[in-house]
Amino acid sequence: MRMRRPGGVGLQRREGSARRLRTWIGHLNRNCTCSMKKGRGRTSRIRRRKLFRSSESRGVNESYKPEFIELKKWLKERKFEDMNLTPARFPGTGRGLMSKISLQEGQMIISLPESCLLTTDTVIRSYLGAYIAKWQPPLSPLLALCTFLVAEKHAGDRSVWKPYLEVLPKAYTCPVCLEPEVVDLLPKPLKAKAREQRTRLQAFFTSSRDFFSSLRPLFSEAVESIFSYSAFLWAWCTVNTRAVYMKPRRRRCFSAEPDTYALAPYLDLLNHSPDVQVQAGFNEETRCYEIRTVSSCRKHEEVFICYGPHDNQRLLLEYGFVSIHNPHACVYVSKDILVKYLPSTDKQMKKKISILKDHDFIENLTFGWDGPSWRLLTALKLLCLEAEEFTCWKKVLLGEIISDTNEKTSLDIAQKICCYFIEETNAMLQKVSRMKAEEIALINQLTLVETLWTEELKILQASAGILNNLQTAFT
């Protein structure tokens, strides 16, 4: 900037002007410096927040990877070519499908032809068909699919399903796949179900060995090495975690178990979100498995489907993952914990427990994001009935208020149970943290368990706050 030269002024005024000039130039320089630094203003902060939210949901395109190139070629041969989605990797959810365009409400997300689906029809038409047809007692549809997957994976380059098999997970994180010391760290209800699931699966494998042996003419190698437990476990997890539902089909060569499984290549890359709604199913007219979105989705965002309104323990048991901020997540209260803080001198306790069992109020008692469930509070109200109030138990089950004392006591017990769970959860998180430092090979499995406990802690803390408010309001 060109400046006028000062003239005809006294020394004091010139010094004052010089000071003001230096001050003004310094102020100007600071403003210029600040304008060069990003994110100091309100507009910049808003823009940065929007950019952060966008980057959280934006994935890294993986369509260039050889396995996806081969899969798309394979699908195109079967009359499927997707224009809406592309494989990508996302922070938080991992591999999934990203929208290439903005998807509007009611728009078709994907329409996968029947020729791309792997069902029991596929198995029956294969080299396994004759062996399945003559086997007695008839195989279950699930075993037929598992057998086919193991055989095709063993075939390697000779398998026509190789492009699909190549993009399937090499390992799974369902509890049946976790190491025993990791399973021991699960919440008690989930731990019991995980052990029961493992026992059932091992029995399923053992009972299937004779059928595997009947397939010897198909292989040059020993069938015992091909159809190992680890290979069978991989196949079972593939079907259990990735299959979509089809209307039951009845074939005489299969057992009476529902034949409802279909593996859907490419479509099964869609991840779960409890916050979305879709319309999904096999269209008998188009002979395609179709998914339509009920809500819109912006370009370059991950496209989700919903596996159902499952809590995190169910998601981990069946699918091998935990959903962050899952609105259906909860913490289960067992019968032992239910009565932990009740007086042992209550002579009517056995009768009360019996009533709860008879009226199906002993299971599915939970803490959720919105506090203790109605079922849990109702069970506690019944258990907290005084001797002179006991005849009113039916009114309790109908949701009626019996007395102020009963209401207050049940809230107090619920708070004690919640605090007990918070202490237990914190202790388990510390234990998991120590194991992560000691067992490096198990860090991925331990991180999954840690995530589950962390989410349960958030739920319990929310419930404790709600109970505290209820107790304060009641007082």
C-alpha cells in the first residue's frame, strides 16, 4: 500500500502517529496471519464438522482390487451388473458397499438374479446331488450347503464359484470361533449361549462324518483332511452369518428342517445398521433377490441393510460383531442377580419366583438406554411386595401401583443391581485390557469383547442416571 509522507507536523505528533501506525500495521499483520490459519472462525468450524461427519461415513473404493474385478466379471456372466454400488472399506464397519449415486426413498438398491444365488438347488444340480439323494436319513439343507462350500473351496481354481469364494472372509469372529479364554470373558448369558452353540456345532460335525466318508469317490485326497472341523466351521459360519432368507422349499431328499438359506454374492457385502429400513425378498416375477431402500442415502456413503432388531449379544453370537450405539442393545439380568439384594428372610420368595416363572417374567429382564425395562421393574415390584400386599400380585403384573413403599423399594433394588453391573463391567474391562497387553495374538478377539463390554457400560451408566432421577422425583 502506498503511504503519504508526513509534513509540517511537530515531533510529538509525528511520534504519536508513528506509534499508531505501528499499532495499526501490527493489527493488520495479525489479521492477515489469522486469516491464513484455517478453522479459527465459526464458519470454518461448521465446515470442518460437516467435513468430519462426511469423512466418517465415506469409504475407500476397493473396486480396483483383483478379487472384486473377478467377482464383477463372474456376476456379469450371470446377467448382473451393478450401477449403484461399489465395494469399499469404511472406518468402523470395514468392508462394505458404497453408493455411487444418491439413492432416493423406495429406490432399488440391488437386484440379484437367481442364477447368482447359491441355494440347495445349486447343490442338488452339482456332483453332490446323487450322493445326497440316496443318503439316509435325509440330510438337512444346512449340511448340504456346508458340504458344498467345503468341497468347492477345496477345488480351488477348478470351482466355478471361485470368484465368490475368494471374497468371503477367511475367518470369522462368532463366539464358536473364539479361543476358550476369550469366551470366558463374555457376559454370563452370552457365555452360556456361546458354549451351547459350540457343543451343538461339534455334535453336528460328528454326526455328519459318515456322509463325508460316502464322498470318497469324488476326491483323490482323504475326505478326513478335506472335511476337517476347521473347514466345516468356516462353512457353517459362512451360511449362518451371510445367508439371506428364502421362502421354504420342500424336497424329499432333505430332512424336514426349513430350507430357507441362500448365499447372495456381492449383496452379502452390505453391512448391518439398526437405524435403516429396507424392503428385501425374492421376487417370483423377476426371479431376482431384490432390496429397496426405505430411506435415502447420499452419494459416496455406505449403504446398509438391517438384519433385524437385535441386541449386541445376539449380533455377536450370530454374526460376530457388535453395533456401536445400537438402540436395541441391553444388559440382561439373571434370576440370581434379580434376588441378590432382596431380603433372605422373605418367606414368600419361592412363591413369588414361581409366579414370575408361570407368567413368563423371569427371562428377558434388561437394562437399556432408557433405563430398566418395564418387565424388570414389574418383576422387582412383585418380589418387593410386603406380606400384607402379596394378594395384589396380579395387579402388579397388570401394571398397577400397589403402594409408594413398593414403588420406592423396587427402584432402590434396581439401582443396586445396576451399580453391581457397573462394578462388574469395569472389572471385566480392566481384565480385558491386561490380557490385550499380554496376549498379542488374541488382540483382535479381545478388542471385540472389549467393545461389547464398553457398550454395556454406557447402557448401565445411562440407566443409573435415569434411576437416580426417578428416585429423586419419587422422594
